[in-house]
Amino acid sequence: MSGMIHSAQWIPVSATQLAAWHGRRVGSTLRLDGPCPACHHTVEAVIQLTGSAFEGGGVPTAGPSARTVALTCACGREHPGQPGEPPRGCGRTWTVASVTDAAGDVVLRPADDPYLAEAAEAWRTARTDDLTRLRAGAEKWTAGIASLLGLLGVLGVGSEADRIAGLTDEGQTAVVLLITVVVVLGGFAVVQGYRAAYGWPQTRVVTSDQDLISWYSSQGALPSATAARLRSAVIAAGTALIAVTAATVVPWLLPSVNPPSPVVKVELTDRSVMCGTLLSSSAVGRVSVRRADSGDVQTVSLNTVVRLFPVEKC
């Protein structure tokens, strides 16, 4: 066990302390190794240059570039006072500027920009729970999609397709427009509400200090963006509620192309029964019915009718 007490603190580093460090860029990572400036034990670090999280998009730079990174001692040696969870080390954190050449070799030098150092530490911290946050957020998004489908289901029940089909062309157009407004505003409200609560999943590549500053700036802008999304979600949801109410009521207020023909049941003297739509007839003393079971038109004399009465359906 090393005699140096574990302490989670930031320490400055010099060019001399970084001279023994080596590194290479491998794929989307920087792989660095060298002695810890505090406890002098060998530290091996893998710096992720990509991160998948909710929010924080942008376009990465290309080619050889400088990238400020935050490193924490994870030497694997036991230090008094260190927490029980890995990684083990003296706990010190320091910031360096890594410069990658065209061959992929990395040279480290002290970082002299406090803002970049702050951004690098924020990036390092954010990478520790990417998968957990993505999976938790995905569960919430699943519920959001279910809410949207539920909205469409309620709309389908309340729209009365048969009633809409009997409206004039102008009436049908009005109802279709209302339904479109409900679908668009309802979907927009669900998406904006869940974006406000959980963000939008994105993968960000941060290979240079320019990328790092862009990512860090986007994180700082998230509170105001989140508030705007929540406001728009509430407004859209309220408007969608008004529209869905109108889409349910309006079909009953608009005129139909033709008044619907009554559905009747006719009992005859021969004890047979026919059920269907009562049709208009110019023949005196006769009644015509389009049967619901076959679609045929049956005409009978009134003196063979025992009883004729309206029904809701056959």
C-alpha cells in the first residue's frame, strides 16, 4: 500500500512531469500511459473521443488536432482513504493538452486554458454513465410513443367514421383538417415534452478543443432550451385537446349530404321477418326495404305487413 493518502482533487502538472508519458490514437480513443504526477505510479488511461447521450450534437473537426483531456489517477495501487469502488488510485485529477499527429502518435503538454480544463473535466464525468442514462431515457421514450398511439386510438373512437362519410365535401374537409391538427399537435407535444424531460439521443465526436468547446457550450444552453420545449409542449397539448373536442362535436353540427334512411324491421303475415333500410317508393300501398342480410331490395304489399318499426341496426 502506498503511503500517499487518497484525495479527490485537481493538481497542476508541468512539462517535465509529462515528459515520460506516451500515447496513441486507436480508433475513437486516446490510449495514454505514464507516471501519476502525485503518487508516481504508472497510470494507463483510455480517453473516449465519442459519447452517446441525450443532447449535445455538433460537427467534429477532421485531421490532426489538439484535444484537452482530464486524467485521474487509476494506478491500481491501494492508497489510504480511497473508496471501496474501483478504480483504485490516489484520486488526483489533472488536465493536459494532447496533440495527435498524422501517424496517430500523441504528445502531451500542460493545458493552459482554464475554460478548456473545465470542459474536459465535464466530458470525463459525463462519460461515466452514458449507457445507464441512455437505457433509462429509452424507457421513457417508449412510454411517450405509447402515449401518442393512445391519443390516436381515442381519436379513432370519437370521430364517428360513418357520420363523417355522410357529410358534404366541405364538412369532410373540415373534419379531416381538425384530425390532422390533432395528430400533428399531439405528436409535437409528446415529443417536445419527452425531449424536455429526457433529451434527444445523439452521438458526439470530440476530437479537438474546438469540438470540446462546442459540446460544453451546448450543455450550458440546455436549461433554456429545455424550458422552451416544455412551454411549447404544454401549449401544443392544450391546443390539441381543443382540436380533438372539435373533431368529435363538429360532425354532428355540420349538414349531411342526404338525411340517413331509417333502419326498420318488418314482420309479415306469413311470419317472415325482413330487416334493412327503408327506401322511398312511388307505388301506392307497397313498401320497399333494402335487406341488411343480402343487400337485395324487397317490395311487399302493405296488407301483408303485420308490424313495421324502427331499429338501430339489424
